[in-house]
Amino acid sequence: MRCKEAKMLISNYLANEVTTEEKRQLEDHLRGCEDCQKFLSEIKRLLDALKEDTISLPSDMGGLPERLAYRLLKEEARPKWSFRSFVSGLTLATAICILIFFSFKPFKSTRPTIESIPQVLCLEEGYPEFETEDLEAALVQGLEEYLEIYEGGWGYEEI
Amino acid sequence: MDEDLRIISRFRSGDIEAFSELVRKYQNGVYSFILRMVGSEADAQDLTQQVFIRAFKGLKGFRGKGLFRTWLFRIATNVYRSHSKNSPLFSNSGLDNVRQECFEEKVILKEQRQVLRRLISQLPYKQRLTLILKVYHELTFSEIAQVLDCSIGTVKANFHFALNRIREEWPRDEM
Amino acid sequence: MKKFSILIFVIAFLASGVFAQPKEKDFYKRFEMIRLWLLTDELNLTEAQATKVFPIIKKYNEKKKGLFQQRNQLVNDFREKFKKGKITEEDIGQLLKSWEEIRIKEIRIDKEEFKELSSVLSKEQQARYLLFKMRFPHEIRKILKQMRQRKALKEK
């Protein structure tokens, strides 16, 4: 093995990503080559120095799962069509006219809509707890059982 | 069955809070990866959330052929790429918050870290990515090849070139 | 030898849990997301508030769920006895007593929950939360009604 090849392999060797044969050849070469030994030693010290540099999550990122849930829930509540995206395609003058017109009408609402429920509940991921392949049937069944827990015992059953 | 696949299977069975377990397991890794790539803490926080949101929404597309970790880092790489198209070059400012014990050691280590981080930030994109994923996240070359969508040979070469380049620029008295 | 390997295979197959008890259908956690979703909007929660509020609400929901199930069981048992004409005065007294005990526990849980939330929510948000709690089953019924209407329209 020549020095050029050996040096190419040294990084992989230190990362434990060489084949048994490559390892054997490299170790053979290193035994007789001071220059490559020095190279290996420098790369090893570099790797050690790099590894010492650790980063951890800042404290104000605590509760990441809750932040994600919040963002997802907020996204689902927003209507898919937005005034902003509509306006960006128009000229400024037209945009101003429409802005004036629409400012008199409350057209944008963040109130949760029923269409978003499957996404909020991740029902698209599958719903084996309901023994039905119909999305809406699963939703209705789930809501009924959920309501039953809250109001339960009082139900709709007539005596 | 792989631990992550077990969690995903529970998620698909209705336990949507199982996803939180995946978040807690990988949040540090994703955040530190993104931070090393973008340099700004504020950007890294926002992009980390984006990564997990994309992962959550795309989870039904995850077939379990490769590791979940590889798939997640691929998403992180894509999120980084979308972000870097629209934003200024890497800034080192966010990487300065380091906690240590001894003051002297603090100063020396901090300087050393800053030098190394600057050198990493100057690497070409694929070399930088390969180095970070290998050294800090211990992905195998095979996984890195999947993340970068290239051959293992390319990954090996990039790793070597990255280390060699830093070695050449690193101040001699540090060695 | 062949019998032995078949035996090993069968044991492994059984141990894999294929014939294990079916998992309890846990849809409750999933549907609690609706509650969080409506609440996020109703209280106009910020992201920072959500990180503190969500775990608190989830914790107390779990506690309440246990009580709801107890209450439902009691009422169902009572109803069954009533249908069979077997209710005694003692049963009525017992139901009232158990009912009272459960209500006391529920109120205690509500108070604990509010104590924890008061450090995170504004007074207005706390008030909205109280009103939301009262209204919540009604909100679910509204959603159910809409879902059933949509279903009926589709089937036409």
C-alpha cells in the first residue's frame, strides 16, 4: 500500500469504516511508515478535539412535544386559503381596493372547523381501535364513545 | 423489532402521544445538527420544530426500510437546504454558549471550539454534512449515503477530504 | 427431531404475542386532542403557555377519566337493576352516597388543576376555561350532529 492510499484510508479507519482486509493492509503499512503514523496521530487528535464540542438543547426549548402539538393544532384551525397568498398574486392597486372592500367583512376565522378533525386526531394514520375502514364512521363512533365517557350513564338510552 | 419501529407502530395504532417519545429521543440530535449547520440558535430552534412537524406529517410515508434516524436526518437536511436558500451565510454567534467548569480551561477550550467551528463552516456543503453526521451523530457511512442520496464511496471521500482540510488549516500549536 | 423443531416453532409463534389478549382500545387519548384543540382556540393560548398548560390538562384528564368510568359503571349497574325491577331503598341510598363521593373527588381534582393553571393562565383565560368545561359535552354533541348530517347528505 502506498502513502497516498494509506492517508485516504486513515479517516475511515479511525471511524471504524474499513473492511478487515483494508485494516490489515493499513496496519501493515503503518508499522513501517513514520509519516503516515504522524498523519494518523494528527487526524486522531483532530477527531478528539471535534468530539469535545458538545451542544445541548437550550432550556427555553423545553416542552418541544407540546410546542409541536400547539403548532399542529393551530395550523389545522387555520383556513387553507389565506388572504395573504391571494393578494401576493395581484398588483398593488388592485390589492388595495380588495383590502378596503374586505376590511368590512369578517372573512377570516381561526375557529376550528369540522373538516380539520381527522388531521387533528391523526385518523389518517389508521384507526384500528374502531374496526371500521370508513373514516367518518370511525370518527362518529369515537365521538359517541368519548361523549359517553363525559356524560355517560345518562346517555340517550330510554328506559 | 427496532425500538423506533415499535413506537411508530403504537402511534399507528392510535396512541398519538407515542410521537412525543420520538421527539424526546431525537430532539437534541436534530437541534445540534441544525445548529452546527446554520450557526444561529434562534434559527435552529425554529428549524428543529419544522423538522419534527414534517416528520409527523410524513410518518405514514415511512416504510421502515431504513432506520427512522436516517429518515429523520434526511428531513433535517432538506429543511436546512430550504432554509439556506433564503437566508444569510452561516454566523458563528449562536455557537458561543458553552458551559465549563474551570475559567482557564474555559478560555482555551472556547477558542479552540470557535476555531474548529469556523473551519467546519468553511467546508463545502457535502463535506460539512458528512463530517457533522459522522463525528457528532455517529451515523454510519451507509446511512449518510442515504441521507445525502449518494454512493458510500463519495461519503468516504468527503469524510477524508473534510478532515484533511481542517487538519491543514488548524493552527499548528493546537496539535 | 422434527417434532422438537415444530414444538420450538409453536412456542416461538405463541410467544410472539399473536394469540395475546387484544389491546384495550384506547381511543380516549386520541380524542382528548379535540379538547386541546378547542381549548387552544377558546383560551387563545400562546405557544409558551401551551408547553405548560398541555401537560397539566393531560394529567388531570387522566385522573378524571378514572372517575368518569367509575361513575358510569355505577349508573349502568343501577339502570340494569331498575330494568329488572330489583331496586331497593338501599340501592338508591348507596347510589346517592357513591355519587356524592365521586363528585367530591372530581371537585378536588378540578381545584388542584385550577391551582396549577393559575400560575400560567390569566384571570380571563381561567374564566374561559371554567365556562369551556361546562360547555364541552355540548360542543362534542354539536360536532357529532354536524358529522351525522354530513353522513346523511353523502348517503343521499
